[in-house]
Amino acid sequence: MNDILTIIGMVLMLIGGIFLFLGGLGIFRMPDTYNRLQAGTKATTLGGMSVILSVGLIEPGWFVKTLVLVIFIALSNPISSHALARANYRRKNYPFLKGGPEYDQYRQVFEDKKEKKEQVKEEETA
Amino acid sequence: MLNIIIYITLGFMFVGIFFSALRFVLGPTAADRTVALDTLTTIAMALLVLLSFISNRFIYIDIALVYGVLGFIGVLVIARYLEGAL
């Protein structure tokens, strides 16, 4: 039983190391902030989770604590990536699209919302 | 066998840390640097857990948890600041 867990842990550890390396490579090679966010957050989430889980499998006494860490990574990494993408969009760093800006459907909603807000402000001051 | 796997994993992680740190230094905008910081935080958490397994000390996992919480809050605060809401 212990040997099987160790073998599963070793495979998971190797997979996690490869995915962490791919996350670092993607964050260096990708051309755009949004692409970097994609590569750097998702690959690193999988890599970190599998490395931490592999240590928990090889050393069964530590399994509960490593599970806490895995759940924490699964909860916190998407939230921080979402906050970063939103902040980058609100600074008007729009993503580069091959078909032109009309393919960016969120942009219309965003600008409409902003116009509405400004209209409300003007009405309040007037 | 386990030792060799651990060495290979450490090598991959160090190369990933190197590329992320390079982007952290080079990055054209502040958002790029923050993304690189987020990646570095997660890789460092995995590295701390692996270190606790290598040196057989249970307490390093707690350190990894605290480091992850602090990095998460830091990235959230920087994102809010970049957004202009802070």
C-alpha cells in the first residue's frame, strides 16, 4: 500500500515540476499581459497543487495539512487572477484582437456603463 | 529513485523561477510584474512544501500556508491599487 502511494506521489511530483516550469516559461514568452496571466496562473495552479499533494501522498501523516494547502491554492489563485485581469482592463490596456476591437464584446458594455455613470453624475451636479 | 525525482523536480522549479524573475525584472507594465509576482508566490509555496519533505520538518508547511496567504492578500491589494479604487 505504501509503495503504491509512493509511486503515485513520484509521478504527481514529476508532473507538477513540469507544469511549474511551463508556467514560468509561458510567463516569459507570451506577448500580452492577458496571455501571461493565462499561462502563469493556470499552469502554476495545477503544478503547485500536484507537487503539494504528492508530498502528502508520500508522507501519509501530513496528508490533512497538505490538503488544506491544496484547497487554499484552488480557492485563492483564480481570485487573484480575476482581480488582476479586471484591474488591467480598467486601466484601458485592452487585449489585442486579430479581428479588430469590435470582437471585444465586454468593451461595449464597459464603455456604456461608464457613459451612464458620467450622465448620472452630470445630472446630479446640474 | 525518490531522490532522483526530487532533484529533477527541483531543477524544473528553479528554471521556472528564473524565467518568472526575468519577467519580473523586464516586465513593461506594472500588471506584468504583478502577474510574475503571483506566479513566484505559488512556485515558492510548492518549493517550501518540498523543502519540508526533504529536511523532514513538519513546521515548514505552516510557513508555506502563511506565505501563501500573505502573497494572496498582497496581490489583491496591488490589483485594487492598479484599478484606481484604493
